Amino acid sequence: MAKKTWIVTISIALVLSIGIFYLLKTGKKTGEDAGIASMLLPPDNLPMVSTIATPVGAKFTDTAVEVSAEDRKKFGILMEILLSRSDNDPRLDRELKELPAGSKELFFNHYRFLARERLNERGTVVFLIGRNLTRQKDFDFLCSVLDEPPCLSLSDCQKAETSKQDYERDSGEEVTLAYPQLVALNAATAYLERIRLSHNRREMEFFDSVLQVIKCGMRSKVATISQKAELVSRGVTR
Amino acid sequence: MKINHKIILGILLLLAAPFAAHAITFDTDVPKETKVQLMQDLDFVSYIFGNEASALHKQIFGDFSGKVYSDFFTSRVLRVGMNSCGNGKAVACVIPFFDSSKMWLTQNYIKFSHPQIARLMIVFHESRHTESMNGFYTHATCPDPFLDADGNEIKSIWTGSSLSGEPACDNTPFGSYGSSLIMLKNIQKFCQNCTEKVKLDAGFYGDDQFKRIINPGAVDSIKKDLYSLR
């Protein structure tokens, strides 16, 4: 009997050790809230958290919105996904498909603290909120993203790259540099398209709000965004 | 005390399976994080599936399946090493003069915050440059002036540099730009187990790559293949 207990104990220890080793090896880490997440090392040497105060999202922090345990759980899932750098995590379309107001508060807040160079992470937050446009402040958030100044290079949004142009290998770079804005504009465009197709009364309530988002896109300093927004606005009729 | 070695071996093999699936040799100086990231990206593409594929996709890759993508990549890229690729902004390159079956990655592969589909686009683009039997699919020179459909000059909106006269275009749907855009647009349209984000990203980057195709015949064939199905 004692022998069996030993075998079971050693087996559990072994499985746990392999599991911990595997988690460390793949860099998958979990965090329950922003505090934990910001302490975790990012998977590369770009800062995960903005080193300078950024006004983007500041006005979206709303202490009146209650944050539930479920909201914290959703936020923890978002942290896991961002740290894993896996964009095909099915939880994006399952657990994070619908976001209550409390979850969005946590997500807004996280966007504010992400360094500007974390373009995919920022775009992911915009994408998730862009699928859940249910309040005026959600539209205001999209507008604030579109109002951001252009990110000038992948390693430092404040400075244009000084190395010589590499035309082949920077292909796709422009998309990444404007990624959060492209996602924001796409969310607004998709919202307009849904209104056009369904004339859903609830969505119609925010018709002017979504038009305002398109206008924010039109005044973007990023040429590709303002051009796309201009095209969208031409197709809009009341 | 007798530990069941078969069970332990089984657990270890299960853990190693995703990595063993790709027979790629890494140089010893490839950082662990870079290696793990590339493997995770290749694993992602190796398990996607779709029930349809465009005609050009069938010509280049075959059916829409993760295994097809995996085989496509691993039959071309046998070795991976680290290199600056001659530019501070580069992410990956192939230098046929050194080794036509080797892909070089730069530290930017994990440093820059590209969406996952963009990292895949870059390595699949480079994998096309390993094909010695196809002249490594070297690029065509972009026309001068290089204008878009609305008559605006196509240039970097960030640096203002013009692409006119630069070797940054393709004349065929089968080159590096064409094949990667066809892969991405098929993922956008037909992938059945991709997240909405992956499909959205595939559309963004696929459309961007399309700008680099300059031959009118090639443009028409891609349009017929992928832009009129919706």
C-alpha cells in the first residue's frame, strides 16, 4: 500500500514538474488583473506598458460601472491571450465575444496603459470592444483611437525609422503601424453595414455616433485611414 | 519502486509532438524565444482547415488545409538561422547565395508587435524565395510612376519614400507577394477554425500585398480568383 502511495505521489510531482516546465518554456503566463499582467515580462524587448502618461482612454475610466468577478475573469483571459501572442485562441470568439460594461472598463483601462508600440495588443482590445458597441462611450473610444497621432516606427512610435528603406521587407509594416486604427475603422464600418442590412432600432440609436467615428477617421493624420474613412462616408446615406 | 517508463515516455512524446511535426534545423544561436515563436506560428497554421479553396490557391498550395501549408513550408525551409538581413527593419530573409533552403530571422521577429497572421505572411513570403527551380521568384521592378487605381502615387506613407523603380513588385500571382496574398485571402474567406480576428487580419494584410502586383493580367486573374467571390 505504501509503495502505491509513493508511486502516485511521484507521478503527480512529475506531471506537475513537466507542466510547470512546459508553461515556462512556452512563455504562457496568466494574470488575474492589470497589476499582475504588468509585472509579467513581455515576450520580447518592447515595453508592454507605456512609459509615458497617455491621455488615450483616460476619460473612459468610469468608477460608476461595477466590475464583477466575471469581468475580472474575462480580463484575465485577455491577458493570457495577449501574452501568448496567439491570435487564433478560440476564447476570443467564445468567452470574449460578448463584453459587459464592467469588462469593457477593464479593457479600456488596459488599452490606456499599453505602450503604443504594442500595436497588435492594442488592436486586439479595439477589436473586442468594436464588436460590443452598445454605449456612447464605446463609440467615443473608437474615435479616440482614430485621433491618435501616427505611429512612426515599429520600434518607437515617436521616431521615424532612420535606417535605409527596405521595400520588400517592410511590406505589411504600414498595416501594422496603423493596426489599431484600421480595426477601429473596420468596427465602425461593420456597424454601419449592420444598420443598413437590418435597420435594427437599437443600433439605429447610435447612427450619429458611428458617423462621428467615421469623421474621426477622415481627419486622421494617417493617410491610409483618412482615405478609407472618406470612401466609407461617401457610401453613407440616411 | 518501479516507475512505468512507458507512461513517462508517452507524456514526453506528447509534449514534444508539436515541435517534432516540423523537421526544421535551427542554428544554435537562434534564441529560444524566437524558435518557440516560429514554431507556435507554424503550429497555428498547421491545424487550420477550410472546405473550399480558390483556383489559384489550388495551383500554388493545393487544398485549403493546415497540413498543406505545413508541408509547403517545411519542404522549402529546412534550416533557420539568425541574421540582420541587411536592414534594421527586416524581419526575415532568404540569401540563396549562402543557402537556398535556409531562412534567416532577425530579432524583429519577436520584437515587433505584428499580428500573428503578419508573421506568417512574412515567413511564407520568404519561403517562396527558396525556389531555385523558379529563379527564387525574384521581384519585378515597380513602374515609374507607380500609381494606384485612383492615380495616387504608391509610396510609404510614413517615410514618403516612393516605390517607383524599386524591386518591390511582382508580375505574377505565383511570386512571393502573390502567393502570400492568395494564402491570406483564402484564410480570410474559407478558414473554418480561425478566429474572427485572424480572418480580419488576413484580409488587411492580403489587400495590402495586392498593391505590389503590377502586371494587368496578374491583377485580373487575382481579382477573378479572390475579389469577385464575395
